[in-house]
Amino acid sequence: MESENNLQENRNDSRVPATLLQRFTALLIDRLLCLLFLLCVSYFNRSDLPFFFKIIKLCEQTVPTAVIYHIIFELCWNGLTPGKKICRIRVVRENYEHLSISAVATRNFLRFTDALPIFYLTGAISFFNTQKKQRIGDISAETLVVCEESINDSAAENKIFSSSNTQLSSDFTEYYYNQKDKS
């Protein structure tokens, strides 16, 4: 019965997955913002290290900074980062619930797996081989990256979850619509 409900729910889901180009563009913008941040920090953090060692130190700091950047923005901006906002895509839970810390952390820590062996090859293969266009991090976290315009407002607002018997918070819904009206 539960799998039948999930099948029916998937047919009624009007959220359109973000394209690979949208996701890549958002990631590129976010990586450039992380790099800019690290360059500013390294500029004000004067040291006597030779230039080559400064570059190595900057590279070492890039990965943790990017992970923290994505986690903080996706939690605080309800599934958005500056890159995702520019590309008009958003991370959402498959079941319309709020993004949790564990879901956001899972999808972002598994970004390392998706990046293997080179240039997000594993993530791209996963993207093309899943119906919902998810990378491994999204599958594990039960999240989707969708186009903003495709989010079914009435379904998101009124959806009752069969597993936890809770309803989407009216605070989140009100915040989401207020942000949508401002843009």
C-alpha cells in the first residue's frame, strides 16, 4: 500500500529537476565565491611564506570552506546558495519536509564521492541514471535539486506526510512566499 502511495505521489509531483547545466553553473558560481573569500582572507593574513606555499595553503582550505559554505547557505536560505539563487534552482526534500541539518550535511559531505574520479564524473553518471536526476549525495539525503518555477506551491503548502503525520510549517510557507514576492 505504501509503495502504491509513493507511486501516485510521484505522478502528482510537478517539481522539475534542475538540468546538469544549471547545477554546474550554480556550483561554479559558488566555487568562485568561496575562492574570492579565501583570497580576501589570505590577503589580510600576511605571512612570510613564499608564494608557492601560500597557493598550497589556499588549496588545502578550499575543500572545507566549500563544504561549510554549502551547508550554511542551504540551511539558512532554505535550500539556496548564491549560485543556486542566480540559476533559479533549489534543494528540497523529496517528501516536502524542511531541509534538516543531517540531510544538508549528508548531501554535501558526499559531494566528495560525486567528484570522483575526476570532474564530478560519478555525480554526472548518477544524474543521468536516476529518474529524479539526483547525484549520490541527493539520493542518500533524500533531496532533489529542482527549478524554482516548478515547485508546486499548493502541494508544498497542503501536503500531509503519511510517515510522520505532520504538516509543512506555516512559518516556512509564509517565509517562502514572502521571499518569492520580494524577488
